[in-house]
Amino acid sequence: MEIIAIANQKGGVGKTTTTVNLAAALAIIAKKRVLLIDLDSQGNATTSVGLDKNALEYTMADVLLDGVSLQDAILSTDIGLDVIGANRDLAGIDVSLAGVADAPFLLKQAMADAKMAGKLEYDYIVMDCAPSLSMITVNAFAATDGVIIPMQCEYYALEGVADLIATIDKLKSINESLHIRGVVRTLFDYRNTLAQDVSGELERHFGDLVYQTSIPRNVRLAEAPSFGQSIFTYEKSSKGAIAYHKLMNEGIAQTKAKSNG
């Protein structure tokens, strides 16, 4: 089982879109068993897969704060993957966890308990992190194998990625296996000179960590969440769907290389 966190401390970079559509590609195209965990109090990943975030019996807040078992919060969806949803109940969790000694490891422990009970039989767990370094994001980084960083190719985005990498380096003290799995260029416009320049800068800095696939700015990708669908059920022939299919292939190749290595 691979656990992947999708994270960027900057909002509006296609983080949730990448989480939902990478998870959907793994489930629908690759036929993998996938659990999507929404760790963002905005709950956009939850609504993007067709769930009403305000009508959930249990959310990640219940798991982290009230000791609800991870398996009891899992819901199935119409798009072939399972989800643990989130809503505004996650907001302010840092205050609730202040002074809790094992606060960074609550998610990791919940996963371990569910696995011990035989209720976490997935090929991939994909987590949509909040666009901030909150205690929830720290929990994700403590539990994950690797982080995928979605990044829009604009000047200020480079600074955001540098901050995130510094954070990841610091948190290796609580998770030795924590590493950057890859950087994916999102909302990419090939005609934009600045985007090309920043893309080149990324490749020089990160080398092979930059995925070959870039995700284009695409109307269908923007529309799909409002219908509670992934791009593969909404418009599978769109440029966005083709791009996320390619990104999934790169992700699976990483998994195979890791298991062979």
C-alpha cells in the first residue's frame, strides 16, 4: 500500500483537482483499490466526488478528535473509489490539539489501527492536504510515504515550493521515509513565456523529480467538480483527462521502481 500526500502551502494551484483526478485515474483506469482522504476543511475533494460535505455522519475531524475509527468514516462513491470526507469541522483543529502529546501521529495511528483490523486493504491512499502548514498537514506528512507537489508555473509559486521543501526536511525528524515523490506543473499554458521560464527553472532545480506530464489549463477540468465528478466520468476525452492519465502512469511506474528496488 502506497500513501501519497498532495500538498502545497499555496492555494489555487490545482491541489484538489490533482488529488481527485489522480485518485480517480488509479481507481477507474488502473483498477486499483483507492482511498481518498480529504484533509482540507474546505471539503472540496469531498464534494468533487459527489458527496454532500455537510451531510456526512463522520469526517476526518471525528477520526482525529473524537477517536472514531478510520474504517467507520469510509464512504464509497459512484466513481469507484472510497473517501473519508471533510468539512468545516476540521477548521480550528490546531487549537483543539494544542497540548496533545501525540498530536502529529493521530492519523498514522488511526491508519495502523484500521490496518490491524483488516479494514485498510487498499493499493493507494491519496490525501488532499490543506493549503497551509497546520497540524493536519503535519499528520499527513507523518503518515505518508511521499509528497506530490502541484505547482502553477508563475514566479511566486517558486517561493512557495521552497518553503514546502524546507518544511518537509524539518519533518523528516518524525518520519524518516518522508520525501518528495514529484513536482507536477498544473494550470500550464504552453503559450505563456513566463510559464515556460518557470518550468525550465523547476527542471533545473528539481531534475528528475519534475513529472514529464504537465496538466494544462482546461475548461472541462474546471467544470467537473461542480457536477460531483472526476474528469474521467465527466469528459474522458478532454485534454485534462489525457494529462491525468499520463500522470497516473508515471506514478505507477514510480511504485514499480520502488518495489523492484
